[in-house]
Amino acid sequence: HMFGQGGFNWFMALTLFLETCTALLMGSVVFVRYESWGFFDAVYFSFVTVSTIGFGDMVPETTPTRVLASIYIILFNGSMAGLLGEMENMYGLRFDELVTWVYGTKEEQENELHCPEQQIKSTGVSYGALEEMEKSLDKMSDTELINLVKNSDPEMNSDNIGEGGEKEEEEEEPRVSVVIDSKQDR
């Protein structure tokens, strides 16, 4: 969307970019002529001045260029700030799209949390049912949990459940196999 209906205004960004570049070039030409700076020094000073960084390593020496620098800041600081704001908007919208792609929209997240009938694909159990089971397990004492495990797993019995509820390994007795030859003393 060229004029910003989709969130980012390309027309405004392009206008601010061209305005900022023009301002930097115009200021640089003036500073090259009246301060006897090289072109790249003048562009550097113009950018540092308009963006309000202001390192102070280069300062206009003549009164007319000092006045011009003050007017220059007032006139073109807004275009630089607007350009930076549009760039932030563009990258912010891209980040929002990434977050939406990964996590879904707020409505999708709320529906997932508040709809017990929505099924979790991997288990086939509804989200609400899982919440209820978790609440029930939180309320149970250790003894009740041990009894629940014993009743649900026939291999578990009171002899091989430890105090913490974990299954203890049984030591197997060595087995002895005896082979009896049916043909005695041939």
C-alpha cells in the first residue's frame, strides 16, 4: 500500500529520504564553500549536525556559517527524525509480522486458551480436560498418587513402589535350568 493504509507509508518514506539527502548535499556545498572543508568532511558535519549527534570535532568558524548551521538544524532536523521514524515503523511492522507468524494473533491465542473443546492434535485430548486433570493431580497427596499409579499399572504393586512414589527395580533371582535326559543311561 503506497500511502500507508497497510501500516508503512512508502510515499512518506521516499519523500523524507529525498528531502534528507537534498538537505545534506545543500549543507555540504555551503560548508565546502565557506569553511574550506573537503566534500566528505562537509557531508559528515551535515549528517552529524542534522541528526543531532553533534560530536563537536568539527565546528563552523565563521559567523555566517554558524548562523546557517543553526537554521539548518531547525529546518532539516524534522526530516531526519521523520525518516528514522519511518524506518523504525517499517522494521517494527516486519517484526510484528514475524511474531504473528510464530505465535498467531491475539484472538487465536485467546481462543486456544479459552476453548476447552479445541483439540490438541498430538494427544486428541481437549485443552480443558488437560487443565482439569492437572488441577486434580495437584490436589492429590503422595499416597493418593501412589495408589492411582498402582491401580493403573498392573505390574506395580506395594512391594516395588518406593517412598517417593517411584518404581524400584526388582532384583531378579538367578534362574537355574536343569535339562533332564529322558533316556537314562543308554
